[in-house]
Amino acid sequence: RKEVEQDPGPFNVPEGATVAFNCTYSNSASQSFFWYRQDCRKEPKLLMSVYSSGNEDGRFTAQLNRASQYISLLIRDSKLSDSATYLCVPGPGGSQGNLIFGKGTKLSVKP
Amino acid sequence: GAVVSQHPSWVICKSGTSVKIECRSLDFQATTMFWYRQFPKQSLMLMATSNEGSKATYEQGVEKDKFLINHASLTLSTLTVTSAHPEDSSFYICSARDARISSYNSPLHFGNGTRLTVT
């Protein structure tokens, strides 16, 4: 079973739209969760860390449901610059302290 | 804070040559750094864990004699791709966790990556 399951997309939305990504994870012992965004041909950049039920930062809101092993990311008022791949990453990941990445969800915001 | 610098950003080399990639933590110390590799349309895959002052730990299928890792200080790890071949062409990315935050529950911070093309 994969560490995380994410809809690969692509999600094609117009500017200004609200979009939500879902992520289910397999390890019930996961204590922390990270949302990274990765632009094409670039490194992943940390968007948000989630340690409790959720987190909010401006237009971005993450919600965690431990009982269902589910975490979501909501983006309000989408901007063209939000176009990227969004990676849901539970921590701790590997035995070395590394994080384990899936392919993420691709978002394309259109004018 | 938590800036990781990687150099070079891109390199083109001929088959059979070696390429050295540097990864530096600029504003924090890192006893451990992680080297990932990403092929087009694939996810990041861990290659090896670099440990300051000791040998690196390699993931299954990654040749330690081909991908040499040196972590000589708390702020610098290097990855040398020896005798590079076209199939080694990929995006190599290092990452680190601030040693002051010892928990595995803290995020990793990534360098800007090195795009290697072997001709």
C-alpha cells in the first residue's frame, strides 16, 4: 500500500476559483504532515506544516482528520502563480528521517 | 531561515566523466543531509543519506561506488557522480533538516537542485 494516495489531476481551474486537494495516508502513526509545492523542473518548496487538526496561512488551509487518515489542502482565490504540483507528505517518513514523496496533484490555474 | 544552497544548478558533461555537486546549509547546521533524484514525471526518490563524519547510507539499488558522498562538515555535503552515463541524467536534489530541531517530525528544506545531462 502506498504511503499516500493523491488524485494526480490535473486540476484545471479558472483564476479566482477555490480548489481542494485530498490526501489519504497509510501510516496511522504519522505525527506531522507537510504540503509542498513543486514547480516544473524545480525543487519542492514547503508550503505548510500540519501538526494538529489543521493550519491556515492566507489563502491556504489544511485540515487533518486522523480518524480517517485524511488530510486536505484548500486554496482560495486561485492565482496563476498557484499552478504547480502539490505534494502531501507525512512525517516521519523513512527510517533515516527522510520524507517519502509521491507524485502529487497537478494544479493548473487558467486566466 | 533554513536555506539550503546547491551548486551547480545545471551541468552538461560527457559520458565517462565525473561530476561533483555541492549542498550547503547556509544558516543552520545539518548532521544529516538527504540526496534525492527525480526523473521526468516521476516522484522524488531517496538515493542516500549523508551523515556528518561517518559513511553515507545508500538506498537499495543505488551504487555507492558510483555515487560518492562526502559530508565533511556540519554545513556541507557533496555528491560525486563518477563515470557518468546518459542514464544518470536526472534532477539531483539535496535536503536537510535543522539539527537544532532534532525531531523527525520537522520538515525538510531543499536545495535548488542540479540538472545533470550526460551526453
